[in-house]
Amino acid sequence: MSESFYERYRFPLLAAVMCLAPLIAWGAVQAMRTNANDVRTWLPQGLPETKDYARFGRYFGTEEFVAVSWEGCTIDDPRLSQLADRLTTDTTDQASETPLVASVLTGPQALNELMAPPLNLARDEAIARLRGFAIGPDGRHACAVVKPTERDKQYPHALLESIYLAAQRCGVPRQEVRLGGPLVTSVAVDEAANDSLNVLGLASVAAAFVFSWFCFRSMRLTFLVIAVGVFAAAAALAAVSFSGGEMNAVLVSMPPLVYVATTSGAIHWANYYRDAVAEGGPAGAPSRAVAHARLPLALATGTTSLGLLSLCASDLLPIRQFGIYSALGVMMSLAWLLLVLPAGCALWPLPSAGQIAPPAPGKIAAVNWWSWGERITRRTGLITLAAVAAAGLCGFGLSHVKTSVTAEEFFADEAEYPRNCRWLEEHLGGIVPIELVLRMDSTCQLTMLERMELVDRVQQSVGALDEVGASISALTFGPALLSGSDGGWSIRRSVLNLRLERHREHLRQGGFLASENGAELWRISVRTKSFHNVDQRYFIDQVRQRVQPVLDAQREQTGDSVSVIVTGMAPLIERSQQSLLEGLMIGLVTDLVLIVVAIVVLMRHGSVGLVLLATSVFPTVVVLGLMGWMGIALNIGSVLAPSVALGVTVDDVMHFVLWFRRGLAQGLDRPQAVRLAYRGCAQAMYQSWGVIGVGLSIFALSDFAPTRRFGLLMFSLLSVGLIVNLVLLPALLAGPLGGWFARSLATSNGGQGRSLVEARPQLLV
């Protein structure tokens, strides 16, 4: 590449960027407007949990609902009926007369239905059946249960807005409306994530800008470094939009990753550029800086992208998308680093005056890094031993690492979403659905009455659990069963059985009974209280343990085999938690393995791979191990932070190792080569930590837990990584591993082969 390349083509290169900028900005904005935070769409269709949920949907329709209530909303409040009328009669499209919602069931409406023929229940008995569902435990508070249409499920923001507007027209102020349910959770997560990024994202960039200026003391270089990082992140977001993808609570960590990786490379390049200006003036400095930076940047970018693609092994859709789009964004960042950034410096060069002066003859590095390197190289054994001990102690905590994707842990206690959910759970009941489906095959000899009695026993057994806020089944809207019956034949039982048979079609229409190839499916819908510290994994196990003995007793008594399926939101969330942990472990391990193998092949020596492995694993082991000991769970915002931080670590390690290798190739001994590496890139490592770590730490101020946890974890990982790269990495290179590497390089230089990195005159050496 000619030294005058960037001076010659700086205007065409930057003009191309300016032409792409509006398109990239538009694509980034469009991507951030999308929302795919429905956990039920994250898992692949082949898993048992998703098959069970799809099977449930085929026969019973959606379990989606929105519970609507407000302060003072009782069974005598006329505004409930008015709300139901508005939602079911108003239309979103007057021409097509499309309803706002599929159906609305209010507490008073359900109460009147139970008290009217053919059931004719007493008021107290009817209220008892509806407690925790449409009527509160106190028998007074009530709500409307809104069932969405298929269109509503695709546009949940519009659905909730229509409910707010309908409530306002009925005289209920917006701030008094309480909404709950799965769709409300999805919208709350989406809005909180976007709000935290929109507000704190600007603050993060501002903090990075200030720290960059403090490091470079050059406004133009600071602007170019930050602008390239932001531009690369925006381009990665635009790729999501242009490819037809949608953002989600996991993919929202992708732009920070691309920003981090690009900014880290830009800082290293900026230091090469400043040295080039100090050595030979601004003319041709971008080309000279690229000549020194392109190999480590290409290695770091290529291996990081390859490692990110390993996340495609996860069975969780958002993690696979994260791997694909992050790898694409990191690969594109190489063009911004080797074309756009140098072209910007060629157009707006640093003056030669006032820059770093060359060191005195015979000096390899500035005094501060030289003395620091001397301390490290004298204590390689002690440093390595201390690092192994720290990794071993923290490593035991990895077995205690937990993950969580439950929405109740995402928000601050005073936030609107948890406040509304707690109010609904206190005044009405649970809002997280779990569905039980009893399957009675075609050979089952149970009568209609006996089948409903079996449903009753299962429902009572599950309803005894403390975590259950309500349970609804065919019994809720069916004739009362006989109390005190021994199950034998009697005229009363025969009459009731005939009555229930006539009620069968009503149960089908109500969504509590369905047929499948001659078998009958009986639905029991359970509501749990998500904001009452419910351990969903334990609760689901408890449900199964409660149901199975009832079914076993039925089989022993009559010989009829009845099976149960447990599905709904909670089982899918639980499976997603397992996939998050598996995705983290598999993706991170595969990421490291691919990176190490690629580096070993390219560098032609295993010692470099061992150095890279040790320095890359150490921050993750220490930070995640401490989180395990402290009982801090990984959520969707923090589970991918190790992969994000790994890009910075690989970048720093590659620059340091290549400087070390160059020193050996020039005839320096290993301690001197380590000090040369300090002089070449230690300052850039510190700057990367400050610009990226301090910038991302701003996200720790967010009220949204995933964003807050991401900021804290990134700052912790980058801080530990900086210490590792400035202490453990040089100790390893000055120790036995470095000796192995030095002997290999000496053999390679003395033989016929050519080294990957040729010895060349170094800047400021």
C-alpha cells in the first residue's frame, strides 16, 4: 500500500461514508423500533416445550391475556362494562370493521353468567369460583380479562395503547389503569431497554469522548476514534433492519459489542498514528500506521468474528442472532479501521509539533513503562502462582452461577410495571399463566362426571400450592359436582352425568375441553404470582409432583391411563434460562477454542495459544466466579458480556504479543522484548480500558436490571482484563512460555521458513 494512498483517496473514501451515513442511520433507527421479546418465539420448534406449547395452541387457542383494572374497580363499577363495550365494538379499521380485541370478559359479566341459567349458582358460590381470576380474593375487586387477536399479538404496543384510550373514554385516568399479563411484560421489557439505551447511550458516548480527549489531548483524534466506533455500531444495527431481523433483549447487547471492538482497535491504531507523526511527520503517517496495525487488527477482528459465529450452536434464537450480527458487525469494523479512520486522519492530520518526541538514542521505551516492565520480569514466578491461586479460588464459584430471564427481576421496585403487577396480584391474583392439559385417550371408560371429578382432584391438589393465585377449569363454568359421593352409581350421579354431557359443547366453546384423534383434552389454567419470589423451576416440579399421584391413583382404581402436559409461559421461561446458561458456556468455550486454534495456526506456535487462552479465560473465571459466590444471577443483559469483553482482550493480547515477537526478531532478549511491547501498546491498553470501560460503566446507572448488570459486568471484566494484560501477560512471556516461543522464533529465523511477522524497523525504537 503506497504511503500516499490515503492522501490521494481521502475525499472519495470519506464521500462514500457520507453517502452511506443517512442510509445507515435510517436502518439503525428502524432496527431499534422493532421488538421480538416474546420468550415463546425464542426456542426452536423441535424442543418438547415448544411442541407442547404449539399443541396447546392448536386446540385451545392463545393463552395471551391482558388483565385490566384500576383503583376502586369493583364488581359494581359500571365502567367495566363500558370498557368491554368500547373494546369489542370500536374498530381499528372502520372499512374492514376489525375489532380491537378478540374478546373481553369482565368480573361482573362472568358473575352474571354463573348466576344465570342453566347453572343458577348462588352469588356467593359464583364469586368463590371467580376469586383470583376475574374477581379479587376479597370478593369485591374485579378486572377485565382481554383476549388479543392475532394482529394484536404482533403489535402489542398498539393493543395496550388502545386499552388505555378506551379506559380514558370511560372516565378512568391513564395513571390509574393497572395492566398485567404476558403481553404487558413484553412491552415493558422492550420500552425499558430502549429507554435505557436512548438516554444512557448518549451519556456513555459523552463519557468515552471526554476520556479519549484526556488520553489523546487532541480533539480531532478523539472525534475520529469515537465517530468510527459509533458508526460501526450503527452499521451493525442497520444490518439487522436490512436483513429483515428484529431486535430483542439479547440482541440489544450487539451494538455495544461492535462499538467496543471497533473503538479498541481504533485506539491502538491512533497510538500507532501518533508515533508515526512524531517519527516522520504527518505526511504519509496514516499509511505507516496502517502498515504496523493491519496485521494485529486483522488477526483480532478475524478471530473475534470466528468466535462469535460459534454462538450459532445455541438453541436459543436471540443468542444465534447475536452471534451472526455481532460477527458481521465486527468484520465490517475492519473496513472502518483500515479505510475510514486513516482517511479521516489524512484529511485532518495531526501537526508534527507538540507530539511525542522520539526517545534518546539507546532507549527502548519511556522510563515509566521501562521500570514497570522491569518489576514484572523479575517476579514472573510469583505473579503466575498468584494468578493460578486466584483463578482456582474463584473457579469454584462457577458451579454456583445462575441465570434468570424472569421479568420481575429486570425492574426497580418503584418502576411502573412491577408496581402495577404487585397491585394486581394483591387485589386480584396471579398473572403468569401455567397450563395443565389432561389427556384421556379414546379407550378411557370414565363417564363425563368421573372425568370432571378427576379434573377437580387435580385442580384442588395444584391449588393447594402457596404460589398459585388462581386456577380455572371446566369446573369454573360447569354445574356443581356432588359433595360426599363415594363414586358409585346413583340416580343423582346419573342425572348429573346427563346434565354434564349436555354441557359438553359449552365447555368446548369456553376453551376448557378439546378433542384430539378420539382423545379428550381437559384444560386447567393456573395463575402464579410472579412478584412474590416464586422459584418457577421448583414450582413446575411441585406441580408435576402434585398431579402425578392423582393420575396414578386413578389408574390403579379404574385402569384408565391419563397423562398430563405442563405448558405455558413458566415452562418456556424455565427452558430459556437453561438455554441461556448453555449458550453462555458452549458459546464462550467454543469462542475461545476457535480463537486459540486460529492464532496458533497463524502464529505457527502453540505457546501463543496458551498465552491467549490463559489471559482470555482469567477475567471471565474471576468475575463470574465471584458472582457465583455472591449469588448474583446472570440475566439476558449480562450473559453475553464475557463474549463482548473477549474482543477487547484478544485485541490487546495480539498487539502485545506481536510487539514482543518483533522485539525478539530484532535481537532483544525476552525482558527487553517485554519492555518494548509495553512501550508499543501498554498505553493503548490503558486507553481502551478507560474509553470503553468507563464509557460502558454509565449503563450501571440504568433502572433496567439487564442494562445495569451489563454495564457493571463489562467494567469489571475490562478492569480485570487490563490488570491481566499488564501483569500476567508479560509475566507469562518473560517466563517459560516466552522462552519456548523465543526458541521457536530463533529456529524459524535461522531456517528456510519465513515468519508470519517479518522483522522491520520499529517506530520509536
